Amino acid sequence: MFISDQIQNYYENKVIQAINEIARPKGYTEEQMVDLACLALNNLPTRYFRHEVDLAFYMSAIEHQEIDNKVRVAVTDAIAFIESHKANS
């Protein structure tokens, strides 16, 4: 088994969830949502883990809320970026 198969960035699933909640209802295509995910993830710190349960256990409720807020801001900013560049096309 490769090391890369055993580690993940905690923010990836959070961003995907937020995109599904925020962008999907707005009618974005799958391709656009992948672009949104890349834009949002590039504006968030990385937080790698091996076992999500371990990471979640050691984070406080405040940390969980702060991460959720950061993710929503990053996704909203990515949508704004895409929309501003759509208008210029």
C-alpha cells in the first residue's frame, strides 16, 4: 500500500460538502464544481490526517465551527471568482 493511499486533506470532504450545498442548487455543472473545489482548496490551509476519527476527536467544537466557516467563505469566494470571470468572457 502506498503512503498516498493512507493520507487525506481534512478540508477536501468539507469543501465537497459545501459545494454540494451551495453551488449545486445554483445549477453549476460537475466540471465547474471541480473548478470551484480547486479554487476553494487553494485558499484553505492543509490539514492532513490518516484516520479522520483521530483528527475529529482531538479538535474542539470551536475548531470544527471555525473550519466550517472557513470552508463556506472559501467556497463562496470561489463562486464569486467564477462569476466575475464568466462576465468577462
